[in-house]
Amino acid sequence: MTDLLPTPDFTAARNLMVDGQLRPTKVTDKRVLDAMRSLPREAFVPADQASLAYIDEDIAIAPGRVLMKPLVLARLIQLASPRPGETMLIVGAGPGYGAAVAAACGAQVTALEEEPSLLARARATQAALGYGASILAGRLAEGCAEEAPYDLILIEGAVRAIPERLARQLAAGGRVVAIISPEGGAPYAAVGELTAQGLAIRPAFDANAALLPSLLPAPAFAF
């Protein structure tokens, strides 16, 4: 007789993630902590990866795409500090976990994704959990101009620089949060605030994440 594998205790794993990974490392926003303690992160990854849902690592979820490690995502959303009722665009929303956390913080979230398998999972998970974000299909590099302007844009992945096309979709005084990973330089989380003079970038803390392939600048031709 074959022994059945024990069912993972996801509730315990979720609490351990919050109390062991997030709270000791400068995540203090109660809304973020409460959301990540209650949302079933395992529902946002393929079933055969559910046991990895709460590890302190990125999880590969599609070619070239990852579910960002919990600590980095938590600190990015805390840096973004979504205010109740603010309109928020999440670029590269993947399976929708970040969108669910941001929506739980009170933002009116539009989640943009272009990878079909991730888009399907985001929509299925939203339907099952009812977390209140609008899941839209579209090219990440284009943003979502028809829903603009946004009070807040979160890029859920690293970029070489914040794309101007996305910055132009901010409302006056709006802000964009991303991990900037300059070629040959150290990556860092930053918030950009839209001013009359343009986008003012303020580095916030050291952080790393996988680059979003479709937001990489086009290679320059060498002659």
C-alpha cells in the first residue's frame, strides 16, 4: 500500500512567511502584512509548485517570468503605499498575486498581463477568490492608456529604466514604483514622482528581481 503524501499546512506556511520573512525585514504596513497573511499564495502558482509558494525565492511561472519573492513584493507595495480609492496600474501582473495584495490595501487595481498562461491563471484566481482587480490583456510596454491616468503604477519586475510611455500614463502628482537594474550597476527599488519638470526618481532600498523581458530596451545597432 502506497503512503499518501501529507497535505501541506499552507496556513502555517503563510504565517511563517509573514512572521519570519516580512516582519523582521522592515515590512511594517499592517495592510500589506494582513493581506499576505490571508491570501492563499499557493493558488497563484501551478499546482505542482504549490509547495514552493512560501519560500524566500522567486518562483519560475512561465518562460522568462517569475513570481517575485514575498519580501521584495511586500516592500515594493509598502513603498508604493496605495491609498484607499487610488487608481493603480500593475504592469507585469503575472498570476495576479501582487494585484490581490494591492487591492486588499484599498487601491482600485488594473492588472496588465501579456503572457496567455499567466493571464488565464490571474483571471481564474480572481474568479475563485474575488479580490476585486480588473485583469486586462495587453502589451506591457504599452501600458493601458485607455484606463489612464493613474495615481500609481507598480512594475512587478525589474527594468533598466522606467519606460517613458508608462510614466506618461500617470496623473499629475502620480508616482511609479519599480526595481531599476541598470546594466553593469547594482539594482535598487525606486519611486518616481511626476512633477512639472518630469519624473523625479528617488532610490529607496537595495532590491533585486528578474528583468521583465518585454520592457528591456531594444538593442542598439553597432556599425
